[in-house]
Amino acid sequence: MFKYTLVIFSLLLLANTQAVFSEENDPKKDPTSLSPDRVPDYSTDPSSNGQPIQKESTSVDGASSANNKVESDSKASNSANINPNPNSKSNAPISGPEPKKNGFVKGANYLELKGGASLFIQGPGVDNLSKTLRTNGFDSFFTYTYGSNAQKALLYSGIQNYKGIEVQSTKFGFLYEKAYTDHWGFGGGLDYREYRVNNVPNNELSRSSIASRYRLPGAASPNQEEIARYIGYEFSGLSSYANSLVSNRILFLEINATYHFFPESVFDPYVRPIIGLGYDTTTKGFAGKVGGAAGFRYFFDYGIYLALESSADIVYAAQDKIISSKAKDRFYEVSYSFSLGKKFN
């Protein structure tokens, strides 16, 4: 009896196990085994290697499906517009006109007003005038002819100890420059200089020697009053000296070339050779100069700039003609100037 019961139990267990395996292998429960139209929201695509992909869900009126499609298309469009190269020109922001370049720029024009003064003036022209005043600036004719021995000795000693004159100048003018290359500019301008003499013996004869306009008139037979007056001029020159006597007023027309070290920079250092021809309104003669300058400009907005410059010149004054220059008319001048300028593009 037990034997038959065990056989029946084994058969039932086997049948039940087979049913379970059959249920798991049922093709109706495997979405990949069904045709696309029998599985809701799923379909197959050849590019998906047989794997199911989800369809767009639809509603009764189809609005949800349409919205999903529009959203999907919008994302695709935005994704397509993203430039993988951020440095490319198509990704650069749109900008306005290119800003104007500052400093020294090729093609620009510069106009400036200048003013300054001398730092140092010496040379044969200054030495010659000092010698003239030492030997002839005192009216020694009267003292040596009509004066006492004591007066003669005192006058002689004073003349020998005379240290000579000091010359200073002030100047102003304007300059124009055109930038022809990235570093070189060419132009010209006017340079007016007024020279004044200090430490001049304080008498009429010495004063007249400065401006070279007239001489103190002599007297063939002077009376005692004239002798006393002229000798007084001599001794007044020994004890007191006049300053700031105008000697020359010269207007130069100059041409120049300028080399700029840092183009397109607000800080603009430069060097400049200079040649100028002038007319001396005091001596009614011609004048000339040759030299050079060095300085810098500093630019602000709207092309406005300030400049500081020092120059060294050889000046020929009191010449009848430029080609007949004389060494005694030559002097050396070192000066400085400030400028206010404007750049024009």
C-alpha cells in the first residue's frame, strides 16, 4: 500500500513541476516574443537589437503626445545649436565698434601747445658778451682820461673782478606731428624764445651793449658835470648790477622727426631731432638752431595728453645771414617744456 502511495505522490510532483516550467516559458508573458501591435506602449526597432523601446503615450485627444513631440524637438534643436568649440567665432558674443586706440597710432595727427624755460645757457656767445662788458661796458674813457688816480685804480680792479653775465630764456610755441609708421612721426611748428641777461653792470653803457641798439654819446669837451655823471655810471656798475634785460627775441620755424618707443600705449616716451631757422627781432638778424629732445606723453580720454620734454640746442644768434655764422654768436642751451596736446584720428 505504501509503495503505491509513493508512486502516485511522485507522479503528482512531476506534473506540478512541469506545469511551473511551462508557465515560465509561456510566450504570451514575454513582450519580446509578441508582435509590436500586441504589446501596449512598446515596439521594436532594428537599431535596438530587438530590445523594446517605449512609445509616446497618447491620450484621448492626442494632446499629450503632441506636446511630448514638441518638447522633444525643442531639446533636439537646442542641443544642435550648442557649439562644441567655445573658442570658435560663431560662439563669440556680438560686440559694437572696435574701441579707438590710445597713444601713438599710425595715421593719427597730434597738435600741442608748449611752454617752458632754460636750465642752462653757456658758450662762445655768452663768453663774448661778458668780455665786451668787462672791457667796454664801463665808460672807462671818462675815468682814465678825467678821473683821479684813485678812481682809475678802483675802476680797473672792479672790471677785472667782474664775473660776467648770466643768460636765461623762456619759450612757448606749438607743434604738429603726423604718425607715418608705427614708431616714426614727422612734423614741424613754431618756437618763440626770449632771452634775458642778468648780472649786467648797472649803467647806461652796459645796458646799451645788451640790446646792441645804441651807445652812450661821447663828448669832445665835457664839462665837469658831464664828467662826474659818466664816472658815476662806471662806479654804479661796480656796486650794483641789473637783471632781466632783454637781449634777443627769436621766432624759430622748426621741422622735426620723432621716434616713439611704445606705440598704442598711454605712456609714450620719445626722442626727437630738431632743426630750426629763425628771425631775431631785437638785432634784426637771422638765427638758427640744431639739437634734439627727449620726453614722454601721457594720454587721457578723448585723445587729450600731457607731455614733459627736455631739449639741448646749439643756437646761432645775431647773424646777418645763416651761412655766415660766427663762433662768437654761438651758445648752448638746455631747456625744459610742458605741453598740452590733442590727438586727432
